[in-house]
Amino acid sequence: MLDVYSTINSVSQNFSLSSAPPPTLPLPPPSSPPTVSRYELQKRRDWNTFGQYLRNHKPPLILSRCSGANILEFLKYLDQFGKTKVHSCNCPFFGDPHPPAPCNCPLKQAWGSLDALIGRLRAAFEENGGRTETNPFGARAVRLYLKEVRDTQAKARGIAYEKKKRRNIKQRISSTNICD
Ligand SMILES: [Zn+2]
């Protein structure tokens, strides 16, 4: 019994190996240059990731029916793969860019990564036949969400994303206090 099983197993393994079709690559569009930039590669990867997300979504989502709300959902979904510590307002290291010890605050996607990602997906959407007017990556809700993420992370991490001199210290202190 065991022998038969292992024979079948190895036969089927051999079979699947030998019968595997050669990998076929999609033909690049004729206009694409011979050397592809890192940006282009990243954009294609992002576009594939997003396509996968749509297919795995329950219920499945159709690209042409995607709204800004779906994009927000996608961005929040990505947070679980994030590597950026974003302190909660209850954390003693809230607002500290160099915390002296570890804490239990969640890891999220850094604002800069999300912002760049949305830029690439927005371009990819239109390169894949989407219209500017219906581009969900350019939706107002997405812009507002990114701004909110930027502001929240700037406060939580004590990192200013836009280097502006702030002379008004009172304003800085009050803006750090977002707990309520
Ligand atoms: Zn923390």
C-alpha cells in the first residue's frame, strides 16, 4: 500500500514537472522602452497587488466600480504589512522621534509610502484605460485620508513631513495634544 502510494506520488510529481508549460510572459506594450525603470516596475507590482486585492475581496470588487471608499479600505488593509511604528496618544513615546524603549503601539504603513503608492496606482489606472474623471485613486476622500494620515503620523512620530519653521511654540504644543 505504502509503496504504491509513494510510486503514484512520485509519478504524479514527475508528470506535473515534465508537463508544466513553459512560463509565458505577457508581451510588453510596444511603446515601452527596453529598460524599465524602478518606478515602472514598482508601479506594475502595485497594480498587480491591487488587482489581487480586488479579486480576493469578499464580495469581489470590479475595478470600474471602485470608489474612493474602496481605495481607503485597501490602504487600511495594507497597514497590517506596515513597518512604521505609529504611537497611540496614550503611549509615553507619543511625539518622540527616537523612543528610548520598545512599546506595543501598532506598526503601520508610513504616510510617505502610501502617498507614493497612490501616485503610482493613479497613473496605472489611467494607463490601463481608466478615465481621469472616474479615477478612484484621485478621489477627494483619498486625498483627505492621506492628509489625515500625514498629520497624525507627524504628531505621533514627532516627525514633520514638511519642513516649516514654526516659531509659535504654543501652537506646536496644542497641536501635539490630539488625545481627546
Ligand atoms: Zn508607542
